[in-house]
Amino acid sequence: MAPYGTCGIGRLQRGMSLIVTLIALILLSYAGLALLRSVDSATLISGNLSFQEAAIASGDAATETAIAWLTAHSGGTTLFSDASTAGYYATSSDNCDLTGSILTGATNDVAWTGGPASANCGMVAVTLPGTTAGVATGYTVAYVINRICNAPGDPNSTVAADGSTAMICAQYPNPLTSNASTHIGASYGSMPLLGLPQHYYRITTRIAGPRNTVRFVQAFVVL
């Protein structure tokens, strides 16, 4: 004959085993969910990084386009004044919020997606055609060019175009040395080095793409 209460203890042990098993299953389920979320997060991060890299690569196309335009017009007087249809402005436009990150309202922002220009900035960006070489599919690339001067006019003059404002431009001195075949100074690409000072131009590019990707890229060139 079995001792008194043995059957009750056996049923109790079997009941506890079921509870322990259920708890273990719940813990394993949570671990599985955590692993799944970790994999999803890693996939999302890697995807976002690829979008950011594509945005930067697309921005290079705008920089090269802007440099080509500057180079083509560096010999005349075109760069002495604004050429808004080309996204070029003859001053540094210090009152403009280039990235739209300053919380002073949109009146200081660049019109990156087209006109009209904002009240306090006045700059309208040029958007590259989607078929431009180097622009990734699904990305919109726009840029503006600023000459680092305080006023329009001849950067080599002491007076701005208005005839009264002192002309102040950021420049790189490029004097001739005693050896006529040797020049000192900066240049872009294969442009010849001249005895006149070279001037700085800032190219700001905005790239918008999938998943609300927005990147800004700046480059300074000397011509």
C-alpha cells in the first residue's frame, strides 16, 4: 500500500513541472523576439547607412557641376554679380540659414525646392536633372554657390559695385616668384596659376532621398 498522500504529491509535482515548462517557453519566446528585433535593427541601420552613402555620392555630382560652371565663367565679369538662374550669388549671404536648422522661421532659409526666395535670404537653389550622371535613383540634388565677398562687384577692386562700399573678399595670394616659370598658390584641377589673387567660392548641396534622407555637403574651391 502506498504511503498516505503520495498520489497528491505526485499530482502536485506534475503541476509544478507544467508551470516551469510554461515559464521556460515564455522566456525562450522573449529571447527569440529580442533576437528578431536585433536583426531587424541591424538591417535597418545598414539600410540607412547605404542611403546616406548614396546621398553623399549624389552630392558629388552637384559639386562637380558647380565647379564646371564657375570655371566656365571665371574669365569674364559674370561672377561679379548674382546669377540666380545658375544658383550663383556674388556674396557670402551670411543672413541665410543654409541648412534650415536655426529656429528663426523659414524667412531666412534657402529655397531648396524652388522659388520664390525667402524674405531675408533671397537665394534659390538649382536642382540637378534626375538623369545627371552620379545622381542615384530616387534622390533630389540641389545646390547654391556663394562667392565669399561682402558685396557684388570686381573682387580685385577696392570698391564694390555700388561705388561706395569697401570690397572685402576672402582670397588666396598668388604672387609670381623671381623665377618666371614658377607660381605659388592654389588652383583647381589643371587651371593655370596666375599672378592675381585667387578667390574662394562655397558650394552648398542639399540631397533628399528615400526614408526621409536629407544630407548637406559643402565644398570650398579657389579660382
